Amino acid sequence: MNTRWLLKMARWAQNPPSPAKVKFVLGIVVLCLALAAYEHFYGWPDALTPNRDVHRGYKP
């Protein structure tokens, strides 16, 4: 860990972020984890997978 990170942590310890900002960041982290868990257990939906053959001139 370099000195810049230590100084940043010291500054955060002296002036912590507001509770609203902490809740906002934690909410984003929880949303990302929920999406990752959904994809892990249910897989990526076929409707969201791009069709690569469209750009190559593929015609069925």
C-alpha cells in the first residue's frame, strides 16, 4: 500500500462521508451483487445475447 492510500484513509477517518452517501454506495454494491447472483444461478438470458452473425452477412 502506498502513501497516497494511507493519506486518503486518514482523511476519511477525520471527515467520514455522510450516512446518506454510505447508504447509496452500499445500495449500489448490493444491486451489483444481486445481479451477479441472478446471472450465476439462472444464466444470461438469450434475448440479451447479441447476434454476431448479423454483421457478417449471415442469412438463414
